[in-house]
Amino acid sequence: MVGVPGFRLRSNYRLAIAAATLAVAAAAPLSPPAGAAPADQPPPCSAQQLTVTAGQPQAAVGHRAVTLTFALADGATDCTLSGYPTVDSGAGGPLLHAQHTPRGYMGGLPATVDVAPTVALTQSQRAQAVVEGTAIDGDGNPCPTYTDLRVTPPGTTTALIVPTGIEACELQVHPVVLGSQE
């Protein structure tokens, strides 16, 4: 603008700030998208690398749950798990297919998280996933007690039979998350 003192100085200052902001943004390292495994992580696990066990059944207000623990088999190399295991009921009642849900009454991802993490398994680091269901049907009748579950680890196609006890008329399974260290 003609005749306005300092206008050119303020305009040049604003342009310099904008250019500096763009330069910093362009120089920032690109990070992988959320949920992507960094390049230095081990490859995905195969079913042959894993053992799967179930913890003691838990109960709360008509709900039942077991925590599945995924560990490396003896001699297996480090690998990663991410996503949902496939879980079907085993012996004890009619076939149930567990619905994949991020969280439920008995566990799962935190309320603010919707993307399953990638968990790196080592001989000392485990992953876990919660399987849960209701113990009473809609008419108030008790549900069957299953004595095992058929568990297919995420990213694999081989089902493993996992001994456990869970009363359920329907099942949900939540994503694998970081488990305990041995």
C-alpha cells in the first residue's frame, strides 16, 4: 500500500515467517503411518513360531473372559504380531465365532485408541489378547461352558487348540497388545 509506513516491513516479515515454516516442515523426517511397523522390526510371526495359552477365566457381572498369551516357541526367532486373532469356540457347545471388537466390558484397547499396535515378540516379551462373552442368554439361562478355543494368531492361517474354560453365548476378541515379560 502506498503511503502506509511500515507496511512493506510487516509484509516482508510475514513472508519470511511463512518461508521459514515451510523450510522446517520440509526438513522434518517423514514418519511411518500410524500402525505401520518400523523398518527395523522383525518380520510377522508364523503359527509355527508361537505358543498360545489361556489364563485363568475371569468373571464380572454376567461376563466371562480369558486372556490369551502369545509367546515364542523354544528356538523361534523374534517376530511381530498385529491385529486380531481369529477365535472360534471348541468343545462344550455350539460353534461360536468371536466378533472382532477393539474393546469390551472385560478388556481391550484403551478408549482413546482404535488402531491395534504391532507387538514385537522375543523370548522374553509376550503379547496378549482378551476373549470375552456373556455367561447368561437373553432369557436368563446359563450359557454353555467351552473347554477349549480354536485360536488362529493374527496374520496366520493355522488354528491352535487352546485348553480353557469359558461360559459364553457369544464371543468377542480384542486385538493383541503388549503382554508380560518373562
